Amino acid sequence: MKKDYPRYTLRIPKTMMAKLSYIADFNGRTKNKEIEMIIRRHIYDYERSYGTIPLPATLDEDDD
């Protein structure tokens, strides 16, 4: 079932997109899933250093 995720337009240089595409292919992921993995890792590292980021009660944490 497709989830109703919010959309966000990302603007990056073509060279960076080409390198991201290469890495995503290497890891067997789509570019979108590769970006999601990078963001997930960044959030994990941040929370490990500074503690859990509080979320508004209206958000469903099952979207992780």
C-alpha cells in the first residue's frame, strides 16, 4: 500500500546527482531511497549526540 508521504523538491548540482545515482545503483537502491537512508543516518547521529528530537503530537511516528 502506498503511503501519503509529504513531497519535497530537492535542487542539487548535476554532478552531485550523478554521483548520488552511482552510489544508489551500487547499493541497489533508488536515488530516493538512498537520500532517505542518508537522512535517516544523519538524524540517528544527531540524536545520538544531542538526544531525541521532540516531535509534534500530531505526527504519526509509524512513518519511520
